[in-house]
Amino acid sequence: MDKDKRGKLRFDSKAVYIPPDEATRAVNPPIVMASSFQYDREIFQRIVDGERKDVNIYGRCGNPTEYQFEEQMMAIEGADACLATASGMAAISVTLLGLLKSGDHIVCDWTTYSSTHEMLDHRLTDYNIETTFVDTADIDAVKAAIRPNTKVIYFETIANPSMKVAPIKPIVNLAEGNGIIVVCDNTFASPYVMRPLDHGVDIVVESATKFIGGHSDIIGGAICMRSDKLPVDFLEQIRWNTMVKLGAPLAPFNAWMLIRGIQTLSVRLERQCKTAAKLAAHFEGHKAVKGVWYPGLESHPQHNIAKSQMPKFGAMLTFEVKDADAALKVLDNLELSCFSASLGGTRTTTQIPALMAFLDIPQEERLEMGIRDGMIRVSVGLEDVDDLIEDFDAALAKI
């Protein structure tokens, strides 16, 4: 199948179809488990002449299995280019360090993944890169935060763990008028739920560890780009001047596992999104629950925004009980659902964000993010929804 025809396939077909391996005609791509590759005079000369991705140089610089994963990510994200990384945080770090220099400024949503927030608020400041945190659901607040040296607007498609949804098109329009690059973390949604590049975002970062891998057994990340503002080879530039120098490549076996994960992404998320919607509606009517945050609920503050830009509402939700002790009691009494740190797998996983992922963020900042101690984050898996409801109800009855 030629590239143009492949590009016209619908999402499910793009996720499943992989061109047969040229050497073996294998339906699934082989794993190239090599850190080094043998040169001959011709290959050596091509490298000297400046070729990079078309020749195999060294495992940290690139690997055929990694490139295959990048091709699959480009297909499902609707991207023109992709760079695979060792983790989601590597994708974020490589992107921002590739875009920014000393003296630059970022506008970022208050509510992002804790490691992202800490990097922006505590580490990039060491390099004279400053961040202004705002509510990106408020386009006037975003506009007011822009400075002459603002280079990036950064937000999450569905924010962790508040489930906030930012209006993408107004942000993109604002950025275009100011020559700013828009970077979006799409991890909580995944390309099945949302494709921000289709809405004008310049760069999408994904923690492929989560829904793309989908089985809680691998770590990886991806940077995907479709932008008129950046050079067409921008991701190849940051492969060499940033990612390779930081030593953050995706391992070949992980790349192969992520390719496999992509093939079942749509069928997993279809089920997980339906279950999440039913679970959110159940929690909304539960007497022990103070509040529920799920973009598909009409009570969600940005429900209309979500409805206008998402065909699905995702498999993540957050609900709140009275305090941290009650939250811990609920999670400790779950039997079917898993009390765990991560998300996006086949098992339903839960955590207390304020006391886990965001523990190192001062409480004052957590409250600014909308994160309270009694909040419970739920990543919905593939279990039967009625079994999940029974499991949560039994645990909630303990408080």
C-alpha cells in the first residue's frame, strides 16, 4: 500500500496496518536488538556526507524498530514527523530543551503532570527559562500572560488530575498571532480520543507508557509534529542536538511492544471510554462522593469545550471524598481495581494524586491546581463495569 493510500485510511485501519518487513515479509516487524551496526566504505561515506536516519549509526542515535514505531505514531496522530523517546518525561524535556534557550518564556496551565510542573517551576529556572502558570481554559488569562519573549504555550488535552479541558482553537489562534509554538501533552486522551495536531497544535507529546502501550509493562514516549512555524526537519534536529546528547532514546524492545500496543488502541479505548462514562455517572449520584470530574458529564466545567473538540471523552476520571484518610481507606479496600502509580492499562488503577504524584508540590500550589487531598484519580480498564461499580461501592461503604 502506498503512502498516500495509507494516509486516507480510517483510524482503526491505520492502527492495525503495518507494511510487511522488506527482508522477511513478516506481518509483524522484527525487533532489531542491536546497539551497534557494521559499516562498509559506502555506509561510512554516507555518514561522513551527512546522512543520519537512512543509515544505522549507533543505537543511541536510532534503531530500525524505533523508526517503525515512529511511523506508526505518525499515522495515528496525523503527524508529519515523530521522534521516539525513552519515556513521556523524556519527550517533554527533549521538546522544551529543543525549543527554548536562556531568556525565553513559557505560558503553561497551572494543572499539569507533577514532574512537568516541577521541571518548569524548579529546573528550567536554573537555565533562565521562566514559566507563567495560568488557567488555559480562560483564554483571556493566556493572552494576558504572553510576553515579547514567550516562545511556548503548553497544556494538557485532559489535565492531570483535574480533567480540565482547554479550548484548543482559541489558544492556537492566539499563538499564531504572536509567533508562539503550541505544545500539548495528549497522554490522558491518547490519539484515539483526541488528535490535537488536527486542531492546529504544533507539537504533541505522549507518554506512550500509558494508553498507547496499554498493558502496564513498558515505558516510552513520543514527540509528534505538524507545524508550519518550525523547520520540516525540526524533530531530526532535536534528535541530534538534544535527544542524543541527553541519552534518551527508546529501547528497541520497548519500541516493538509499543507497536503492538498501537494495534489494539482503538478497541481498548472504545471499551474504556464507555465504562468511564458509566462509572462517572454512578459516582455523581453517590452519597459518599463530594464531586466528580469527567469531561463527558454535563456538570464538568468545560463539558461544552470537550464536546466540541473530542469525539470521545476519555478513560480517565477523578472523584472526591471528604479527606485524605477517607481516600486512602477507599483505595485500600478495593479488590478488583488496583491501587497503583500509573495509568492507561487493562486493569483499572487508582491513586490519590495529592499524596502520590503531586506529593512534592507544596499544598498551596496543589490547591491552585485544583488538587485536594480527598481526590481519587481513576484510570478505567477493561473490567465489566458492573463489577467495578460493586467494587467501588463496597470500598466507599467503609468510610
